[in-house]
Amino acid sequence: MPVTQSPPISFTDTAVAFASKSDLELRKMYALFAAMNNNTLVKAGGGLMKTALKWHLPVKFLIKKTIFEQFCGGETIQECLPVIEELGRYNIGTILDYSVEGEGNDRSFDHTRDEILATIELAHRSTHIPFSVFKVTGVADSGLLEKVQSGQALSTAEQASYDRAKARVDAICARAHQYGVRVFVDAEESWFQNTIDELTYEMMAKYNRESAIVWNTYQLYRHDRLEAIQQAYAAAVQGKYYLGGKLVRGAYMEKEGRVASQRGYQNPINPTKNATDQLYDDALRYCVAHADRISICAGTHNEASSLLLTELMHEAGLRPGDPRIWFAQLYGMSDNLTYNLANAGYNTAKYVPYGPVEAVMPYLLRRADENTAIAGQSSREFLLIQKEITRRKAQK
């Protein structure tokens, strides 16, 4: 039975969006996003930070107290605990994201597996951690995944390596199932994404019998991803298991286009941003219409898509806190979405990256580039912070 009234929600309510921030914290955010509005400064600053860390110059403290503090929870799981508690006070979950890019050997892969298992252990003990997450390339060699996708025969050593990789994935998913902790499998580059998909669906068939524990990720900037979701749904119905899907727009657009051009195949990315936006929203519509078997997390900073999902839920008679529907944004960004959605009763979570400062620098530089490159993203953050500072001054 459809609900009679949709909860009011405004993504411009800065009093809610920045309720957790002190005046000093707001001013620090204001300065940081002002800097990220300057493309020249971002490019130069990123290069200087990488050089300084490479030569072990004493800049770690400065980085940790600025861009790292804004976008990361800490260097270790333990350091993330205050962030987890702070978000939890506002009914916002934490998704701990181990953002260290490994060395590509078995020792590194085993370490990453163990780190993900530790996040699952913590999620099991905490009411504020609704998901764990991992990249398959954190526990498997990307070249091997690509070779599997291409259909080439593996050597005996390669097959053994691939079997170890599958065992790591299975260990993570088995522990998640044991504790009832949902786990996202992140999407990656298209030339080995099919291998990741197949591994993930194998895990779903094994562990998603009672509910969606293992979730795949769909990058809707790829023109074939709604079709992939539809095929996955059909397979889940036939296999009698539940499908979990994290819907994102995508993270490798320039790289995908460059590799497609080099290798001489059609670019898998939609030709325009409007086409991606339309496909993303169509995917939301499809998943809500099939919520009997699909659970979704809308991993997006797009206000229109977030609002659409609240409307689709209302039309389908799904209450804001329906456990099958989640919203997620990156820590340090789009608080106007996260906090207002949580305040209206929707299931929301922040992706909280963590790891040693030096190791997460590639992630931090991507965030800075992203905020500069996405039309209006830094300006949007900057203007909302500015609006809240002005509002607070007027109340004094």
C-alpha cells in the first residue's frame, strides 16, 4: 500500500548538512574547497605533495591536517573509530574503504584480504557500519583477471595464482555471510570487469540465499550496464538468490576512452553526460520496480538522482528506512545530501577511506582532481559552506 505522504527533504538545508561541524571546522573546509576551485593550484600542489613525500620532507603533518583529514577517516581502523561514532550520532553509517594500492604480489594480496576481514569483524561489532567493501585487484593481479576475461589459457602457475585469488574473495564473502555483514565488490576497468562480475555472481549464488550479502557495483557511465543489471536479475531469479547492486556513475572515464582508442574497439562509455544521467535514473527505476529481489545502494553525489530515488520509493510504497534501499556519498563531500537524507529517515552511509598518508595519496589527488574537474562540484561545496557560515553569523 503506497505511503500517503513523502517525507519533506531539502538538499539546501545547510543547518542540517553541517550540524556536526564547529565554526572552526567550517572555516577549514571553506579554505580547502576554495583552494580546490583553483585548477592551477590543485595541479601544482598535488605535484609538490608527491615530491615532498617521495623525498621524505616533513609535510605529512600538514597533509594529514588538511586534505587527508577532510577526505579520510585515519591511517588505521583504530584512528577511524571517532569518525564512525560521529557519523553514527547523525544516523549515518560508515563504509570503511582500505584505499591502499597494493604491490601486486601474494604477500600484498594476503595483507589486503586480512585488512578487509578486519573491517568485517568491526562491522559485526558495530551498529554504525552497514557495509564492507573491497576491490578484487586488491587481492588479485589485474593482468591475470584480464587474461581470464580474454579467454586465453592460463599456465599452471597462473591457474594456481588465480585459484588463490578466488580463495581470497571467497574468504571475504564467507566471513561477511557468517556475520551477516553486507559487502560491496567495487567495479573496475572494463577489460577485466567481466571476470570480476563472474566471481561476484558466483559468490552471490553461494551466499545470497537468505538476503543480499554480496553486492556488485555497476558503473552506469557504461552504456551496457542497465542490461547487465537486467541479466543479473534474471539469473538471480533463476538461481533463487538475492541481487545486491551499488549504482555509481563511474571512475575511469578518461582511461576507458584512451584504452579503447589504443586497442581499436568501441568506447564503452556513454557519449554524453546526459546519456549517463538518463541511464543511471533508468537503472534506479528498474531496481525499485524489482525490489522483491534487488537491493540497491545509490552511490552518487547527484542531487537530482538522489531526489528521484526518494520519489520512486514513495511511489512504490517503500518507507524511507526500507533495508533494501541505501544512499552513499564519499566522506568529506556532499554533506548536504548525506545529512539531509539521514535526517529524513533514509538509510545513508559515507565511504570513509583510510590507510597511511603516503599510501592513500593517489586517492586524495583523485579527489582533488575530481572536485576541480566536475563542473561546479567544488563551487557547490564552497557555496554551501559559505551559506552556512553566513547563516551562523546572522544568528549571533
